[in-house]
Amino acid sequence: MSDAVVVEPQGPADSAVIWLHGLGASGHDFEPAVPLLGLSQSTRFIFPHAPEIPVTVNGGMVMPAWYDIEHMDIERTIDVAGIQASADIVDQWVQSQLDAGISASRIFLVGFSQGGAVALYAGVRSKKTLGGVLALSTYWVGEQDPNLRPGRTPAELPIEIHHGQFDPVVPFALGEQAKASLEALGYSVTFQAYPMEHNVVPEQLRAIGHWMASHLNSDFPTRSKE
């Protein structure tokens, strides 16, 4: 399991958010966002650090990355083995929270850009009844893994996608494609567009907090107790 920045609530944790950063960043990247979400003081935030690996499109430079990127056009060949390895890290963090007594339905996966691709992949293949996946400024990689199978009935996993309308790094169309691909698999996906580039804005952070709170405070339809 990778190292991580862990932000503990003031009281005992009854829920957890595992939030993956983007390429070249670190677990500290979204740590300042926690107080802006407006959540109750009972949620533990875990911001894992990606392993440092050579990244092909950056001339083989070693940097924090959840998987290698071989082409500037990210719609092309995806490093599926690298994504699987990073999804394994996510699974380990999920299990650590289950072991700490937190229900799977109160564990959320969040990811930005490259981290968002991993969060979606890990959430879809997870056999745990997770609280939901929030994917920010990212794309869907599952179609490049012919062996990927949903770990649970799609109706049991709420997914929300946020994307900037002027994103020059991950084009807006890829966010829309991700929504369409996941809906074709049977997932219920909500989509929020923001007038921004490849970043996160305060209005969006408030919406993220509201989305998490809404799923923490009510049972998602058809969700089991497992």
C-alpha cells in the first residue's frame, strides 16, 4: 500500500474518502480542499501518493504517476497493467478502512485527471458496495481492458463526473464519452460541466461536498448492506 496524506476528523471516523491526485502531483495536492467541502467532522480523507515511475510522453522522466502515458493522444493505448496495479493500491486502502470498522457504503473514491481514470476503473471492478465514485476532469479506460468486469451490479454504484468545458489537457469530449460508456454498462452517471480548464474551482468543491453528504445521509437505491 502506498504512502498517503491522511486527514483525520475531529471525532471518530464513520466514513472515508480516498482521493487520487493527477500526474506529477502528490497526495498534498487536494489536502487544502477538505475544509471547503463543508462535510461533517466524521469523514477521514486519504490522499495516496502515486509511485514514481518513468513517463514516456515526458521523455522518460521519473515522476509521480498512477500509470505510464505512452502517447500525447490519451485516447490511444493505455497502460492497463499500470492502471491495474494502481487500482490494487486503491483496493488496499479500501480494505484498510473496512478493517477500521467503516462500512463499504460509506467509502468514496475520488480522482482528478489520471487519478480519476484509476478511481473509475477501481470503482467499477470493486466487489465492495462502495458509496460512490467522483471522477474529475478525466476519461474512461475500461474499454481497453477486455478482462474488466463490474465487481457489483452497476445499479449499486453511483458515479458523478465533473469536467471543464475548456480543458486543454483532457478534452471535454472525453468526459462526455466516459459518461456514455459507463451508462452503456448500466451505471447511473450524473455529469456536471464547469466553465474552467484542467483544474478545480470553489463552486465545484461545494458541489462535491454536497454530493458526498447526500450519499452519506441517505441509502442509494438497491444498495445492499455488504
